[in-house]
Amino acid sequence: MAASGSERVAVEKCKGINGLDKVVLREPRGSTAEVYLYGAHVTSWKNDHGEELLFVSSKAMFKPPKAIRGGIPVCFPQFGSHGSLEQHGFARNRFWSIDTDPPPFPTNSKSFIDLILKPSEEDVQKWPHSYEFRLRVALGTGGDLMLTSRIRNTNADGKPFTFTFAYHTYFSVSDISEVRVEGLETLDYLDNLQNKERSTEQGDALTFESEVDKTYLGTPTKIAILDHEKKRTFVLRKDGLPDAVVWNPWDKKAKTMADFGDDEYKHMLCVEAAVVGKPITLKPGEEWKGRLELSAVPSSYCSGQLDPQKVLQNS
Ligand SMILES: O=P(O)(O)OC[C@H]1O[C@H](O)[C@H](O)[C@@H](O)[C@@H]1O
């Protein structure tokens, strides 16, 4: 996959913070992404101007067994506290391997990496199942970031297993109070701050003025995050991931988190493509696929009026 001559290498394996292995993806026009093998964790996604699009806390530890605070943690086999396992499952704090011989999987990107996670003996004690979890991280021409998870039940005892899942994406935003999220209006959600009580969202785009931790159920495949100050819109497209979690800890919770700066809540928003409401069950031999595609586009802002339909259609 190495490019020749003056071209930059599309996929480079190197050492990251604290000597942890990471992979750098580069796309010819200049976009980049970085993935740590620890957690198969995307920690950076930059556009062709070199601007960072993901939030990673200045206090993130990059120290196993703590998951990295920011970027895109992968939550599996459990999202949040929806089950008896540790919060968000264990995939985010396991060492993944590079999958040198992945099953055929078409791509038109030259800049991608395939990672794989299989259970250790210790994992089997916690979750008594055998599986192969393959994650492909790819940078498209134009700089889109694409994550595809393929999870296969390889149980030899004939038993199915059930899981919940999320790509826990931390977006970098200029100022949380200037941000709107479109695509989740009028949907039902579970309010994680109210014992997962079910409510219905109002008709307006979401805006933020306090702590939020909601799981929206059965969302459209496209969600937009509009950053007015940056004049940037993130567009999430998802497949196989019906739900979306929206999280910002705000000031009080921020202060209780050792790996998160007191004021950093102003510059991040998590919008997480997820499967929570109806967990996935796989029989032995069956495979599930969940795909997330992120793009960042300049947003037009005319005299205080953003037409949500236009933003969603044009992107
Ligand atoms: O601190 P973590 O385990 O990484 O979780 C961070 C957050 O993740 C999700 O967004 C959950 O909905 C929140 O309840 C949780 O606080």
C-alpha cells in the first residue's frame, strides 16, 4: 500500500503517545486519520487544511486499561450500562491486531486499515462467547472517514449471543452553545439522566445549554451537526445503526472526570451512531455489519436562517 516517488504513504504504522502502536492514514488531497491499536480507537481526523475535526481531551491518558477520552471509542459488546458488563463493554480497552488477511470487502479507498479483535481467555470469563470483530477504518477521496464493523459469532457450542454497540464519536466544535443538531427532531429517546425514561423530542433542531445524555431511537440514516461559528457542518451517515446517542457532560460532570478538562465540554459534542433499543442477536456463523460515514462540509449561513432540508440534501 506504500505510495512511490514523492507521493505520501497512504498507510503508515508507527508509535503514538506512550509508545502505543498507531496507524496513520493519508489521502492524496491532504486529509489524515490516526487509529490506535489500543481500542481500535480513531484519535484524529483532519481535513485537507490540517484542521482537527475530532475532539480528544488534553487530559486523555493513553494508558491502558483506561479508554482514551475523545476520538471514536468503539463500544462493544455493551453500550453504556445496558447490561451486566463494564460501562461501554471492553472492546475500547483491548489491544486489537492488524488483520492482514481480511475476508473480501470492496473499497475505493487506498487509505484504509483492517483491525481485528478476538476474545482473550479473560474476556471469555466475562462474556462467554467466541467472536471475530473486524473493523475497517478508511479515508475516502475528499476526506470522508468511514468505519465499518463486521462482527461474527464463532461460538462452537451452537449458542447465539446478543450485544449493543456504538461508535462513540466526539466531534470538535467551536462553542457548544452555537451548535445545532438536525435529524433527531420529534423522535423518541431514552433519557439517560432520568433512569432511561422514554420521552419525545420537540420539533426543533437540538441546541445545548445544559448536560445532555439521550439515546434517540430509530433515527434517520443521516444526521447533521451544524457549527455556526466554524461555518462547518458534520454529516453522519449510518447503516445498520438505528439509534443515536447525544452526550455532553457540561460543567458539573466535567469536573468529576479525571481525564477531561473542566472547560472542555464547550468544545465537544458526542453524537454516537448506535444499536441500543433493539440489541443484535447473532447465531453461530452469522455476521452483523454496522457502517458509519462522516464528512465535514462548509455550511452556508444566511441572515440567521438555516434551512435544515437544504443542509441535509446538499451534503
Ligand atoms: O465516561 P465513559 O465511560 O467514556 O462514558 C461517557 C458517556 O458515554 C455515553 O455517551 C453515555 O450515554 C454517557 O452516559 C456516558 O457518561
